[in-house]
Amino acid sequence: MVSQADALLGLDLEKIRQDDGDAGRAKLTRTQDRIHLTVEALEIGEGDPPTLIRREIHLVAGENVVVSMHAGASQTFDRFLAGLDGETRLGSLTAGDLLSSLVDEVLDGYFLVVELIEREIDDLDERALHDRRGDDILSRIVRLRRRIGLVRRTLAPHRHALSTLALPEMTAAETVGPPWPGLVDRLESALDAIESLRESLLGTFDIHMGRVSQRANDVMRTLTLLSAVLLPAVVLAGIMGMNFKLDFFDTTANFWLVLGGMGILALAILAVARWRDWL
């Protein structure tokens, strides 16, 4: 297949792929009659949470032909082919139109990744709100932040490549056909969606810290109430421990009276706390 494409385009496609000195980043190379666009697709893999797979795709467009190169099966092209579903007007597209369609499908993959991360953030919000024991919310927030950073670092370099592709002075536009001008807008929409993920994750962190603060306040309230309940007993015990020669101390039955007083004061404090809604 590569040799047939080489014959059509007059290029050594394998050499183009191997000589790409900026692997891992989107870039655009144009000549008088050809466009070589390298894009980075993000695909959803397996696992819990699902892994994100970076796949480099080379798109070489010439007159009435577009050739793609990528390693392994690609969800991007699977979605593109599934979306055709008997489309009969595909042959009427220019090479620029087809190139733009494939790039748009790559951008669609980023929107799918954004939806996946949004669902993960929603699940994390639920966990943070209920504060279940054993849920390490903070570490999951950090992992999600790294995933969002990976998505943005992979997508951001496309801005320069697609902006250059949309320039009116593209020398290959007459041969290949003009690309869709809306690709840059689609890219910016994807970047905005990623930025919204950052804001959503900050909201998750706020929920988590709010629950941590609430739990700390509950502990402090319990300890404070316990101290208040025991304080009268401590005071009475201190008074009864004084070495004064009073008849009250010589009467054994007064021991039970003091214990009763301690209990009554403790119940009174609990009743006030209940009335003031401190419990």
C-alpha cells in the first residue's frame, strides 16, 4: 500500500515518517502541490479508569488523493468510516475537503476524551460529597489533573499547524483544494472544553476541602461538647477533694448526692446543646 501511495504522490512516505524530527507534536509541511500534516490523536483505551492512547497520524494530500499513515488500528478512522454509512458523494470531495474531514474526526476524538473526563469528575464529586472511608480523593484529583494536562499538551500544538493550514496564501491550496476554515474554531472549542475541565476539577477540590473542614468541625464540636459535659463533674470532684472539716464531708450518703448533681448538670448541658441544635 505504501508503494502504491508513493507512486501516486511521487513521495517516499516511509522516509517522511522516519525523518519527522518533531515526533509527538502536530506540525504542517507544505510544498507547491502537496500538504503533509502530522496530527496527534487521543484515543480511549481499556482499564478503570480508561487509559488514553496517543497516536501519531501522518496525512499527505496531493491532487485528488489523501494518504494516511499511522501505527496500529485507529479509532479515528473507524469512526470516520462508520460515519460514511453508504455515503455516495465522498468521491466529489477535493483532497482538501477530505483532509479537513479527517482532521475534524481527530478533533472529535478530543471531545470524546473530554466527555470521559467529565464523567470521571462527576463521579469524583459524588465521592467527595459523601466522603466514604477508603476513598483517596486527593490522589484521584491529582491523577485527573495530570490527565487533563496530557490532553491539553497533546492538543495545543495543533493550533499553529491548523492556523497555518487555514492561511489564504497556502501554496498547495489550488492543487489540493482549500481546507475548511472552521477547523481552527473547532480546535479552539476543544481547548475551551479542556479549560472547563480544569475549572470543574477545582470545584471538586473545593468540595473535598469543604468536607474535610466539615469533618474537622464535627470532631471539634464533639470534643468541645464532651469537655463541657465533664467540666461540672471535674469542678465538683475538685471541691469535694478539699480538706475542710465540714459535717457535709462526714456524711457518707452525700457521696451519692454529689454523683447525682454531676449527672443532673451533665444532662442539663446536653439538653441545652440539643435545644441550640449543637448535636
